[in-house]
Amino acid sequence: MEIIQKGQTQGPKILCLSGMMTHWRGGYGGLGPLLEEKYQVYYVKYDGAQGEGTFTSIEDQAAKVVQKVQEIAGNQALYAYGSSMGANVLVEALKYPDFSCQLAFLDAPFLISFPHWLCRFLAKRLGQKVHEIIETKDPVALEKLIRQQTDSEVHLELLKDYFDLDLSAKTIENQSYSCYRMRLDTSLQASPAKPIFICGDQEKWALRSYKRLKKYRPDTDLYLFDQHDHLSKKLHGLHLYLELFQEFII
């Protein structure tokens, strides 16, 4: 894992974690560059990115994130924003008492656990299929597959990012499996970091995930945006995200 620093040299620090099969350079739907105008932004480059190593599990990445937060924060408050799978990593980090992040913004994580055999089958199929599509650079096939997974509106300009990922089939499989098998328990109460859950008001999987997380972290706040698609910030405006961050970040 590597941390890439962008943005300002002073001011509040924000750690950003991207979603499944995405890249730290992807811009988080346009949010990343806007954050860089106001904050010190630290992007997480997962293991397995750009063909370097293999993404093993969300648990492994969360342990490394907790260590990185200790190195980055120093005596200054640090905030974290996770998008989709990145939010899953942050949820896992809440199990660490030394996760010294002040606020964890969780943007539509997937916290619904499926049976092991089903998770392994779906993850293996997805890893092989996506890797094949990335190799052939077929945007039509990729758009169709993503729609099957998320019911999201897919924009062609976003699909181009997938073809530059150089992710192995095993990395994609492990990312998928970790999300499908996300385990929540009372150890989530270990970290003093406050969870802020963000999602669209019609994202059914995210809303179910929020209810599940709330059982173990009743201090979790929920912020709903008027949107139908998973993480489609274009539908409600990036300014709403910035307003939310500015409300909490000092």
C-alpha cells in the first residue's frame, strides 16, 4: 500500500479511499480535485493497483490504513472518506482502538454478508469476467456488466478509467469476495472515530447496510442525497458533498 499526497500543504488532512475496481487517480466522481483546493488530501493506493502485488482482503488493507493514519496525522486531526469499497475498508478500521481518525465518511459501503459458497462463486466469476473485458478494452461489455452489478447509470468517460487499472483477476476476485463477506460485530465500537454514513435515498443496498452498521455503532449519522444510482454524484451536485465536509471539518 502507498499513500499519495495532493492538494494543500497546510490545513485539515483528509485520507481518501477509492472503491472496488477503481483507482486513486480516478477523481472520485470529480470530488477529489475539489477537495484538493481546500485540504491536504492523501490518496490510498491499494495493494494490487497497477499490477503491483495482489489485493488480499479488506481486513488486510484496513490494518495498513490504520498504520498509515498514525503516520500521517501526527498531532493534527485527520478525517477519512471512503467511496463504496473504500468505505468498507474504513468500517473495518473502526475495529481498531488506535484508529485515530476523527471522522469517517462512509459513502455507500456494501455491508450485507452472503453465504461463503455464493460469495466465492460470484467473486471468481466477476474477477475473470472483468479482467477479460479490461484486456479486450470492450466498453459495451463493461457497461453491461456494471449495470448487472449495481443498476447504476454508467458514463462512457468513467469506463475509460477501468482500462488503465491493470488489475489482476485475483485482485478483483479478492476485492469482491471481501465486500460480499463483510463481517460486523461489537468490535466496531473500538475506535473513537465517528462514522458518517452517506448514500442516495433510493440505494437499497446502502440503506440496508446503514441499518446493519447502526446496530453496532448507534452513533452513526446518516445523510441522504436525492439520487438513484450508486455513487452517481452528477445527479445531485458535488457542492452537497463539499457542504457536508465543511459542516464537520474544522
